[in-house]
Amino acid sequence: MSLQKFLSSLDELLDDAKQSLDEVGSSEQLENLRVRFVGAKNGAIKAVQKLMGAIESEHRPVAGKRFNEVRDAIQSALDLATERLGGASKAVKDPQMDPTLPGLRPQLGQLHPITQTIEHLKDIMGRLGFSVTEGPEIEDTWHNFVALNIPEDHPARDPLDNFYLAAASKQLQNPTDRDAMLLRSQTSTVQIRVMETQSLPLRIISLGRVYRPDAPDATHFPMFHQMEGLWVDKNVSMAQLKSVLRLFATSYLGSDVKVRFRPSFFPFTEPSVEVDYWWNGNWIEFGGAGMVDPNVFQALNIDPEQWSGFAFGLGVERLCMRRFGIVDIRDLYRSDVRFLRQFAS
């Protein structure tokens, strides 16, 4: 396009805009002219601006200067027309707020299903007389294994079954070193720390994350939550342990829940049981429990002839899944907001 033809198109556009804006008589007409001349997508100014690409480079400074003058002149004419009509155009573009209209409800966050479950468990166990305590997620092998009567050659201490935090290769080669650090594999470490620092008798629970290098599937995940319970007093019995777990199960899962106890073995309890509940046509592992092994008491300088107790560890995710009808533990960690919104508290 030649420079002369471009300048002529600008002059024609300016004349048309001035004449139209001088004759405008209503806010509706003014808004239509605003869109026609200076609209962001299909306005005449925008269309003329696109023609500058076809002008020879040596003529573009002149073309650009004239384009800016015309654009500013049209905008001035539009402002004058708006002022003459009492700002009606602005009212069309920016309507005043109507306080009678209903408000928009803001989207608020909500507690994750696991957090809801943890709070519910704390409430139930609190009514059974248990107080809440916590412990570190990074542990040494003494608290995670030695004090819990887990021998050095036990498979539970294998580096392939734990997340050791080895600053040196020596710790990987010798995980039995009591100073080696790892992500705790069980919340049973908390009962050791509590019995180290608190006087007896005691009745506590601890809820927190534990870590094991399990392959993820519908019921397993490398990071999950446990609820550890401990009751130490004089003459504590297995009958009390079973009563507490049954009371807990009926309080959380409902009075119709089926619970069974199977003989088992854990290094830190004797005798030991596995606790299962019936759900969705299958027996689901509830957790492990048993009477505190005398060797655990002796490691902490507690007289097992004077004191007795029981401990239990329950999987929080499995309780959460049972309550909310979730069949795959991995869904809890996909961070899918659409899925999590189903469980608003």
C-alpha cells in the first residue's frame, strides 16, 4: 500500500468519526460508535493499524505519526460525546453494583479425608481415656528397632525394607548401628520415647506418618499413617486390650462391624495378635497388637514384674477407606480436587 492511500484512509476515518460522534444522541448509539471505531477486536482503528504492515519501511515513521494523531483525535471526540451525554457511555461499560443481587459464595478449602479421620480417631480414643502425643518421623535405630526388642538379624531391619538416611556408605552396610538414622517404619517408636520421659502409669495414642518401601497397590503405599496406642499400668491384661479395640471398632466403624483376633508374632509384644475387620466381602487387616514384651520394659529400666501393658498399631488409611467407601488407597494421594471434594466435612 502506498503512503498516500494510507493517509487518505486515515483522513476519511477521522471525518466519519467526528461527524458520527457530533450527531450521536443516546448512550446506546454512543456505545455502538465506540465499538465501531475503537473496539479492541473489530474496530476501525484496529483495522487501519493492520494496514501499516504493507507500507514501505522508509514511509512508516510518517504513517505511524499520522496514525497516532488520528487515533488520539477520535478518542478525544469520543470523550467529548461521553461528557455531553452525562457519562452515559461509562455507565454502560461499568455498571454500578446492585446490592440487591445475590452474592457469590467463595470456594473454601476443606480437610483431607485422612485429616478428618485422624481428628475422629483422636476424639474416640480421648473418650476412652487416651491422651495424644507425638514423636519424630526421622528416628535412630535404637528407638525404631533395638528398644522394641527387634534383633539385629531380623528381616524388619533390612535396608531393602526401610528408608535409611545414610550420610555415609558405612550406615548402609551396617544398619544395626544404633546411631543410623531412618524414616520411622512404625509409630511404636513413640511408645519408647514416652516411656523414657513420662512417669507410669500412662495411657497414650500417637498418630503420624510412617514409611516403608512397599510397591503401591490398592491397599499399600510407601507412606501411610498409623495410630499407636499404649496402656501401661499394674495388672493390665489381654482382655482389656480386646475390649478397647472392640469399643474403638464399634465407635468408628459401627455397631454391626465384625472384628476378629488372630494369633501372630511381633518382637515387641508377647502374646501378639493381628486384628481384622470385615469389609466389602473380605477380611481387611486392621493392625497389630499385643501385651508389651518384658524385654521392652527392661530396655527402659521398667520392672516388668510390677508393670504390664498393651500396645496396638492401626492403619489410618484403611480406617479412612472403610468410613468413606474408598477402595484404592492411591486415590487419597493423587491430589485430585474433584475426588477430594466428595468428602467435605
